[in-house]
Amino acid sequence: MPYLIKSRVYAVNKKIVDLMSELKQKNIDIAPSLLSDYINARRTGKNADTVLSACDEIVTKWESERKK
């Protein structure tokens, strides 16, 4: 499922580092290279889906906060 994470993160004036920090708060500790692989669909599977879903939730929250 294409979440367009990278472009959405940059659209709300955040960086991937900010996303990684938020993931850590959700107890998802992931290496930057692995996150990059998931975002760019170089790796797929259940773990990728779980991480991308969490990323989508975080970015959606940022987008809604920005609209306020």
C-alpha cells in the first residue's frame, strides 16, 4: 500500500529523523537503513506493513495538527 510517507513527512516540515523518534515512542526501534528500505518498498512483508502502518498513523496525526 503506497503511503507516500517521505513526501508527506516533508510536506508537514518534518524529517525522517522526527519520524524515527516517534516510532521509538511507540516501541518500534528500527535502524535508519531498514526504515528507508521499508519506505522505498525495497523490503516487504509483515514487519514492513506494521512499521509503515505506524508511520502512516504518525504522519496523519502531524497532518491533522498542522491543519489546526
